[in-house]
Amino acid sequence: MNKSACVIGWPIKHSRSPMIHGYWLAKHGIDGSYEKRAVHPDDLQNFVKNLANEGFVGCNVTVPHKEHAFQLADDKDASAVAVFAANTLWLDGDLLCAANTDTEGFMAHLTVSAPDWKKRDVPVTILGAGGAARAIVYGFVEAGVGEIRVVNRTRAKAEKLAADFGGLKPDTRIIAGDWDKRQTLSQDAGVVVNTTTIGMNGEGDLGLDPASFNVPAVVADIVYVPLETALLRDAKAAGHETVDGLGMLLHQAVAGFEKWFGVRPEVTQELRDLVVADLEQS
Ligand code: ATR
């Protein structure tokens, strides 16, 4: 039976998800399709509640629908509940199920790119406290990291995130930090992750100097345009391991594809090259 899935957003023009899922459909010879659907916020409820009638077995959800899609779902996985947002929906009979695969996507890519990250028995520092930061902090909490520092321009958001996740695991301490302390709070960390939008399209300056870090770190950025952000370039030049943002995008797609089409696909170099070529063209 031909199965169809889609990605919904408003706007949706720039989504790379059709390229990723299209690659896997072809690779596995699956009789299925994956398309973009522009869904206006006013139409979201109607769309997701009628997924099957629309001809879909499920969908990815992107800006600005992630929180509303989470609320509309009947059944929510632990990561979606932790993040209060869903990026993947599928049907289980009549039940609309929701997951947030950004956590899995980030942690899988980190582990592939810097397999020894966990051996560094030092804190993890997260810059930013938006939706992406929530997904990533949850991943580090689940991984059993002892100390996580959340540093954000708007301190109240860092404090909220620290309070929300602080009680999840007795051995994990989550600390909210001031934005102007970001250098101090990063320089003895084993993993430093930029989850802010600074650096996107080469704009803005994070104001972080990896050359002055006291320990070798894994430095990750979730920005993937450009693929090598100023943060990653400076970190690499200073001898730190670096993890780019594209891998998270590719790895977060794995779980959705498996739910909809029944095969767990792989993030290959060939797929990466395909998406990189597309990013370079636009
Ligand atoms: P996402 O859901 O992708 O994480 P978001 O919720 O809009 O996106 O979060 C963006 C993050 O980038 C926030 O942590 C934001 O800081 P504030 O909470 O203070 O808004 C951060 N950010 C964006 N521009 C910034 C800037 N110029 N300086 C510092 N932080 C910035």
C-alpha cells in the first residue's frame, strides 16, 4: 500500500525534510511519498485531526506549530512532554501520537561525531533556553550528566528550564547562569552547545572565545547555515572537537520515518552530501 507523510509549517517552502525522507524512500525501495504542506495556524487542528482523511500516515511539524500540535495529540512520548512540543505525529489506530525527536536527533549526532563526550566528567554548558535548548537539556539529563548549566540572555527562561528539569534525576544538577558569564561558565565545560540563533546566516556574535577554554571541549552548534559557524571555526582552530548542526536535522528525521514506513533508516555520508549541496545552492 502506498503510504504518504508530509511536513507541515507556515511557511514551509524552505524545509529540507522532503529531501531527507525522499532519499530514504528511494534507498529502501518503499512505495511511499513525503511532501510539504503549508498549513495556516488556524487550520492546524482540522488538519492533524483529519490526517488519515488527508491521506497521511503521519507528519513532521515545524514552526510555528510544534506547541499546538503537542497539545492536540492524544498520546505523547516522554521527550515531547519534557519539551512541551512535538515535531513528529503518527496514527496508532484512531489515536494521534506525538513525539519530539530533536532530543534523540541531537544526542545521536553528538554520539556519532564525538563518541567519547561522556567520558569527560565535567559540566555541560548550554547557551540559550528556547525550544531547542529544552530538547537538548532533556537529552543530557537522560544521559545522566552530573551538572548542566543553562546560560541565556533572558535569565528568567534559563531559570524556568532549570526548575522544570532540575527534579528529574537526583544526580543531575541544573544551574541557570547570566548571559554575561557565558565565557566563565563555558571554559571548564566538557561540552558546550550553542542553541541560540546567533551565527545563523553569519549574523551576530556569540562573544565566546574557545581559545581561552581551560579544558579540551566538545563544541556543538545547532545552527547549520553556514555549516561551519564562527563558533565552530574558532573552536576547531583552538583544538576542540566540533559537532555541526546539520547532523541533528538528519538524525531527528530517523524516528519519524521508522514510525510511518516501518524501516529504521540510516544517516549516511551520501545523504549528508545531498543536503549540504542543497544548502550551498540556496
Ligand atoms: P528555538 O525554539 O529554535 O530554540 P527560540 O525559542 O526562539 O528558538 O530561542 C532562541 C534562543 O536564542 C533564545 O534562548 C534567545 O534568547 P532569549 O530567550 O533571551 O530571547 C536566544 N537569542 C536569540 N538572539 C539572541 C541574541 N542576539 N543574544 C543572545 N541570545 C539570543
